[in-house]
Amino acid sequence: MNKSHYKTFINRVFLQPHFYILILFVFGVIFLFYEPVIGFVAMLLCVALLIFTLLWGKKGSQLEERTLNKDYDFHSIHKDVLSYFPFPFIMVDAHGWIKWYNPRIEEVIKAKNLVNKNIQNLFLDITADQFPKGKEQVTKTITVDNRHYNVYIDRVYLSQASGSQRTMYGLYFIDNTHNMILKEENLKQKVSIGLIFIDNYEEVMQSVEDVRRPLLIALIDRKLNSWAQQGEGIVKKLEKDQYLMLFYNEHLEKFRQKKFEILDEIRQIHIGNELPVTLSIGIGVNGKNLPQSMEYAKAAIDLALGRGGDQAVIKNVDKYSFYGGKTKEVEKSTRVKARMKAYAFREIIEESDEVLIMGHKNPDVDCLGAAIGVYRAAQLLGKKAYIVLNEPTSAIKTVYDKILESGEYEEKIFLNSIEAIGHTGEKTLVVVVDVHRPSYTECPELLELSKNIVVFDHHRRSAEFIDNAVLTYLEPFISSTCEMIAEILQYIVDKVKLKPIEADILLAGITIDTKNFVFKTGVRTFEAAAFLRRNGADSTRVRMLFQNDMESYQARAAAVKDARIYRKNMAISIAPSDLKNGAVIAAQAADELLNISGIKASFVMCSIKNDVMISARSLGDINVQLIMEKLGGGGHQTVAGAQFSEVPIDEVYDQLIEAIDEYLEEGAERR
């Protein structure tokens, strides 16, 4: 017998009065044989003690039961305590119906007779499905009449007369208004850091007379200082084209409300300069300290410059806000940057064992052409290279088949995602082309497995970005990624030799993205095309790559025919659904609609299985990139798009209309 059992035995036997009465009764029986009188008295005493013990025990149990189970008295005490509880309190059932509350809750909502009303009718932010399922406590933050409350919700079990339990919920309201005011005041007094860059300083200075340059600089400085003083801030010039600005957070809302009017004021400076001056502004807000706010500002200014400049970007911890972005990107005539990027890219390739080239999901000809160009660069440097492609889309099917049928490539050139992951190693280089958003790549897992990543892209930079790349070349003024790669190839080795099929595909990528050398075409675009022509590209073969069948042509014509004119200068249409090359047809129809007199922007939607895609085009007066960003897409000022999954096309149409209206209300349309 262990120790615990021994104690239990002692409590049950030796500490009970019945045990000693039994011993006394035994002695009485014994004395009955020797001393009958004493034995008889002892037995009577045992009987009397036994009766007294039984009667007292029953009465004591009844008294204890009445004391412990006097529900009315207990609940009245409990009710009185909660009535004078210093915090508002409500008791509700599992469905949110109020069963009891203390008077202090009436002070919160300025109402009475709340019993049998639902909690959601009084507080919209509190619903029954938010109640805790177990012992955990749920906390909610609500605002009532400009006062802030923390609501703590606990699960309570109440015993009923039948012996069963009923689940109830207690809600405690703690007034947190004072703390919220102090927090807001603290945020207002924090210092925000702004970095201001002049986007086209060199180009503007070259376009103005020497004697007017000091006056131009003085005007820019004066306008920036005047703007900063409106927010009680200061501006310090760091470089000839860079400024540092400090101001309190409470003035940031003024800048937001006026849409950073300084961008327009600087652009309107004309003292003989042929080009308008544009600014990029990056602001870091709510960092833990000044160094972190500076890091936010640097990330914001990088994003503003990557999106083409002439805009303000605010980074608030992990959220971005965008303002401006009205003007077209300014082409840089010098190719110094391209040469430096090419030299760095060559060194990275030489240090690698293998190169994996990856574009975006649903690749187009520009994406595949750029991948072919990087493939040739790796081959010229003696490295094995592969292109990651899960399935050729209708947009590249013709080009893809030409590559396989050409017989120019002995080894396997294309890998799917699973095969590509198997090729990753310590010295594997991953080159991303025509995309900079990780979630949009053909195989996002490669970005996590590889330490060596290079990014080539011509799209305006978005908030989502591949931030662990060892080399990034992102220039939104360049017409296409194929143009970018064509320039890079010229500096990879001394004598570049491309296969005719490769030159054709690179030229095809440039041709498509520039709409036959009409949009975003600069001097460097024609120089890249000339380089490809010298390496065997043929314009007739390129044109044959773009031929459509009769079904596709009729679908494009139907999309143009059914277009609706919106806001007098925008065309919106829905292309026939579930075609094998629906995305290409939508893009071609959007281009075709711009040929109609008076149309400044076009939007064509198409449904492909469970997805809906939008192709947006513009002549430059309307920034379709800003409109598509409101729908989760992106692109350029004149060419952009967006994609939806599991959303009906009618709902996408309504969202597009709403995004266009919001864009116009913000005054983003270039006047």
C-alpha cells in the first residue's frame, strides 16, 4: 500500500466517529458477560451516539447543501458586483443576443433597454462568429462616437436548474481613447525623411543656354524650399541633382491632399529649356528610428526611379503609396550604363557553372526572345544554359516550334519547373527576363533556391520586387527586354555571332513591343534593330511569325466591332471567350482600337478558362499603367495589363469602369 492509499484508509476508517462507536459497542458486549449493568449501559450509550451521529450528519448535509446551492443569493451577489463593475460589461448568448448588461454600457452607446437586442446591431465590428471557441480570449478594437475601446470577449459556462450548462459570452469594454490620442500625437511628431532626385538633370542642362543654367537651378531650389516650408520642413542639397528633406509626419497629409503639387510646379519651369524638369520623391515614414526611416526613403526613391520618375512614392513600413507618374520616360542616349551592366553580367556568368533563364508566366515573344538572347550570351562564354518553360502559350507557339524545328540546338534547351529545380546548385545562375515580380515568374521556387540572381526588365518597377538579385538592370524607357539584351550582347564578347533564328526572335520581340516601331521607339531601339539585322535577322521571316489564322482574325474584328466608347475617348470591349490565343487577340484588338479617331486609350478583356485578362493600350495622354495597378496589374504608361482568377467577366468589367473613374477623379489624366 503506497503513501496516498494509506492516508485515504486512515481518513475513511480511523477519523470516522462510527469506528469508535463500534469499538465501544464491542467492549459493551464483553462487559455484559462480566458486569451486566456496565455492559448494558455501554450498549445503550453506543445506540444513543449512533442515532445522534446519523441525525447530525443528515442535518449538516442539508445545511451544507442549502449553503452551497442557494443560487438566488449567489447570483444576486454576482449581479451586484457586475452592476458596480467600473467597466462596461455585456452578457450575450452564442448568437449574440444580449441577456444582461451593467448600466455603464448605456454610457457608451447612449441607449437603454438593450436586453434581447443583437450585439451586431449596436457594434457593427462585433459578430457572433468572432466569439472564442475555447478558453482563449478574443480582443477587438472598436470606435464608438470618436472614442476607442478594446473589447475583451470571454467564454462563460452557466449552470441551469436541470444540471446542464449553457454557453454565454462576457464582453468587457476598456476605454483606450487616451492611449490612442497619445499614439497619434507621437506618430505626428515623428520625423519623416524624403529623398528628392532630379530625373533628367543632365538632359535638361544640355538643352538650356549656359547663362541660364544657374537661374534654372536657383528656380528649382527656391520652389523646393518653398514647398518644404509649407510642411514646416527643411531641404538640404546633397548633390547637384539630389536633395534631402526632413519634416514631421503630421504634415504628410497636406502633401497627400495636394497630390504632391511640387511635381507639377517643377515641370512647369520654362526658361529656355527644351525638356521639362521632372522630380522623383521617395519618403520614408514611421521607421523605428531615423536610420530605418532613411532605409524606407531609399527604397521609395528606388521604386520611384524604377517606375520612370516624375512621381512621389511613400513607404510606410511595408505599404507603398504612389502619386504622379504623368510623363513619359526620358530615353537616355548614352549606352554607358548598358556597357557597365554587360561587363558585370559577363563576370557573373564566368563564375557560374550553369545558367537557368526564366521569364514570366504566360510568356510572350519579348520574354522568349530575351531568354534566347541570354542563352546565346552564356553559350558564347562556354557555359551550359537552359530556358525554364512549363508550357508554350499561343503567343509563342509559332516561335517555340521554329526553335525546335531549326535543328540549331543539339542539346535540350527547355526545362520545366521540376527539371529546373533539379539543376540548381551552389554555382547555378538564375537570370530573370521581362519580369521583376517574384510571384509572376515561371518558377518562383528558383528564386529561393539560388543565391545568384540577375534581373533584366523594362517594365516600370512595382512594390513587389526581387530584392536579393546580385545584378539588376531595370530601365522603363527601353522599348523591350529584347532591345536591352541586344545591347548587352554587343559587350559580352568582342565578336558576337548569333544564329539567324535567334536574331529573328530578338527582332520580333522588339517589333511586337513597339507596335512595328511606333510606340516607345528611340534612337537606341533602331541601333539594336540594326545590330540584329547585321547578325542575320530578316524582316520578312519576322513578319511571318505574326501571321494569324482566319478564326483569330475574325475574333479580333469582332472585338473591335463590339467596342463601347466610354468617357468619349476610351474604348472598352470583350473579345470572344475561350480561344486558344485569346490573350494575343485581346492585345491585337486593343492596338487596333487606337487607330480609331478620338480614341486615346483602349481596354480589351478576354476569358480563358477560369481566368480573365485585360489588355490596355494608350497613345500616351492616359496612363493605363496606373489604371491597371488599381486592378492588381501593371506595365507601362502606354502598354499595360491585368489578370483575374475565378472572377466573372461582368464583374471584371465593373471593376475596370470603377478604376477608370477613380483615375480620372484623381486628376491623373494629363492635361
